Amino acid sequence: MSATALNALVGIPIAYLLARRRFWGRNLVDLLVTLPLILPPTVVGYYLIVLLGRRGVLGAPLYRATGFTVAFTWYAAVIAATVMALPLLVRTARAAIETVDRDLERAAFTLGRSELRTALEVTLPLARNGILAGLVLSFARALGEFGATLMLAGNIPGRTTTVPLSIYTAMQTGEDAEALVLVAVLTALSCVVLIASNRLVARPA
Amino acid sequence: MTSRLEVAIRKQLDGFTLDVEWSAGDGVAALFGPSGAGKTLTLQCLAGLVRPDAGRIVLGDDVLFDAAAGIDVAPQRRRVGYVFQGYALFPHLTVRGNVGFGLRGRARAGRRRREEEVLARLGLEPYAERYPRELSGGQRQRVALGRALATDPALLLLDEPLSALDLPLRQALRDELGAILADWGIAAVLVTHDLTEAYRLGDRIVVYEEGRVIQAAPRAELLWRPSSRSVARIMGIRNVMQGVTLKATADRIQFRWRGQVLEAVNSPSRSYLPAPDSPLAFYIRPEYVRLLRKDRAGLDGVHHMNLMSGTVVREVDLGTSWTLFLRLDEPGPPAQGEYDLELEVPRLVYEILEIDRDRHWQFSLHRGAIHVLPSA
């Protein structure tokens, strides 16, 4: 859930900018945001450690300044899940924003709205279903995240264990029954999420 | 006419250059021309949605854009209302929400009062709580107008306001639009590729072609005296042809065409005096070609001007009238492919003269029916 909230906060503005603005480095942002969809999760996890680990590019200064490190904490699980789920939200939301008629935004401009107000009052409400569908998908992706989480957050019971990690642990320790229950729950949830997201996309704004 | 709006802009796009200069007074200026001529781009520049590369836009006392002085007023502050092609109503807002959209920032009571006023004036009160998708084409047009007019803009821009509608509705809404514009007394710029629309709604017509203005004139002058061959062509005027000047005076022009010597009235307001032997373009309205009745030939004793004879080589039944294509009794290739002149006769005349049986005719043209066009 935290990952989804963080996703919305980061992903929707990125989707809007990618859909509506032509800025320097736009293709690079597009590439970076999409990469986690293609790369093996362990590779993404590796990059996150390089970036945020105790000796990482961002992690080292943070550790020196505060004595705190992200790796192997609950935050790490959230960040890993967010990064992995971001492409699904950004891609879906961007497609939805691009279908909003530009004349509607132009109309808002001539009626006195700034670009930010126009985005909040016109563009995003009209792209709402697509954005919701993206959020639902990214929620499911975050829930199922395994590889990157394992790399950055480890698998510390009660602290950084996610559902897929629990399934893995259960299988390893021979607790097949518990694994089965978790697998069933995750499968059912994923089905619900897919149906919901398809319905959202199909429905006119 | 005090000019209220002065436009002189240049904008370079991929494979297209807009380079126009025109002005307009109070009332409606119709930008007329084929699709892709730069009319909508001009509106977007006027609204501040597209930034020209160079030039100046002045509305009343306000400079909206001046490339040299670095002035570019944001669209939010131009006081320009825009009615988009297809109307661009906010689908997630009610009629009231759309009309009141530009009024945010006013006190709630004032906003409400203005909404009511606009809704009432446009007859939209019964639909105030409906959504755009629940409205007819005519109601949508009124909502789009109401939304743009609610903020009291200094200028209203209309981009092909009627193009989304089918023909019968289109005519009704054209008249309604004209009435609303007259009622609000607002200066407006209207984009259209339909000459009837330009003529019915525009006090002044600005003719666009390929990113340029080829004529800007009060509408009466434009229709009867297009300034050039390209204006005549764009306006769909038929029988635009070329002759060779014999003699031009302030009130008459004589020229040679297809072995005939024709005489036309020269425009009294701006006489055109081409040198002898220079080429000149002219047009003849198809409905002004006069067929001579054979049973009365020589009886009425009228001197016929510009007398010619020819054969009907093709005809088209238009219901209430017939279009005939005539080839002159002259050697050499006809002026317009397989024929020299297109003319139009009412159905009754066609039947009385039994044109379906008799194909060879004498005809004449009053010199007032031949319009000479300065070549361009």
C-alpha cells in the first residue's frame, strides 16, 4: 500500500510530463522508468543497492549524515516495490493522458487556468480511469515483487518479508500448506486486480 | 472603420510557413480558405496558444504579441474567448460547470449571477444540470458560446463552429450563430472553409491560401470583385479564363478571347488598366450567359453584346436547373478542356427551348456580366 501511494506521488507527475511536455532528457526519463519492466528484478535490485546501499551513491552521504541506511529495512521493501511497479503505472497513465483532447486543455488556458490547475481540473480527472487502472496494476505488481526486494531489503521475517518471499521461505522449509494458502491468496488477488483494471480501461471517462 | 484587431504574424512549421497580415474592425471577420491554409494556426496565435516567430498582434489598445518588443501575453490573460472546432466542452462538467468555468476567482454570488445570466440569454436554463453528451448539436454550440462569452472577452475566436454538424442542422445553426453574435455585439474572428458561411457570418472576409492572405475585403466587394484569379478559384467561381487586352479605359475593357472580341465593364472603384496585348484574367458567372431564342431572332431588334455561337457538348441535371457545357464555333482547342463556357439555365427555360433536342445555340453576354480580374 505504501508502495502504491509513493507510486502515485511519483508516477502520475512523470506520466503527465511524458505525455504533455517536450523537455530535454525526456527520452532518457522514459527509458529509465520503463527499464524495470524489462530487466531481471535482481539487476534492478543490484542498481538500487549501488544507489541506496550503505556505501551507495546516495546511500553513503545519507549514512554519514544521519547514521541511517535504507538497505534491509521496511523502507527498502517499499522503494524496491515502487521502482518495480512504476513502469506499469506510468505507461498506463501516460496512455490515458495522451487520449485527453488537447483542445480541452487549450480551452482551460483561454479561460484563465494555469497549466497546473488545468492538469488538476481537466486532464487528470478525464484520464482518471486509466490512472486508476495503472494504480491497480502497479499495486498488484508491488504486492508480488520478489527479486529486487530480496536484493535491497533482504528477507527478515516480520520486517521486510513480502508475500512472495514468505512463499519462497515456506517452500524452502517444507511448510507446503502455508505456501499453498499464500499462493492461492495471491493468485485470487491478481485475478481480481486484472479484472478491475480491464473494466476501468474499457469504461469511458 | 476603426481597426480593432491588427494581425501581422509569421510562423514557420515543418514544411509550412504562415505569413499573414490583416486587420478587422468591430463585427465578424471570416477567415476563409481551403483546409491547411493556416486559418486555425492564426487563431491559435491570436489566443496565445501558439507563439509566432515574428510579428505583432494588437487588440484595441492592448498589444498581445510583439516579437520585437518581447511581448507575449499568456493565453490566460488575453481576454480572448475561443470556441473550438467540435466545441471541446468539458465532458466531466455540467452545462453550468462549463459556462462557469472561466468565472473562477469571482465571488461565489457574482459567479452564480453571471452563470444564470448567460444560461438565460442563450436559452440553456433547462439544461443547466445536464452533461455535454446529453445535449444536441445546437445546444452544445450554445454552451460553447456561453462558456467563451461568460468572461466578457474582448474578442471571440470561432474555429469551424459548424463543421461538426450535418447539413440541415448546419444551416439552422449558422443563422442562430449569426443572431447570437449580433445580439452580443462582440468582435469575432471566424474560421471557415465554407463560402456561404463566410458570407453569411462575416462582415469582412479574409481569404487564405497556403499560409498567405490573398485578399481581405468587406464581403460584398469580395464576392462581386475578387481581386485575383486565385481568389476567384478559391471562391469556387467558374469560367475563370484568360484573354488578351485590346483596349482598357476607366470604364470599359476590350479584350480578345477565342477569336472573339469581348467587352467588359471596368471596375469604377479601382480601374484596372492593363497595357494592350498583355494577358488578362476574367470570369463569367454561368447564370449570366444568355441563350438567344431562335424563334425570335431578329424580331426584337435588340443589339446583343458579346454575341457568340456554340454547341452543347455536355449537360448536367441539377434538379431545378441544368448546367450546360458549350463549345464555341471556333477552331482551336477550347478554353476549359473539352468546352469553352459553362452556363446554367433554369429547368423551365431548358424545357421551353427544348435544349435536349437542339444543341446549337447563339448566346450573348452583357458586359456587366464579365468580370475582369487583375492577374496574380
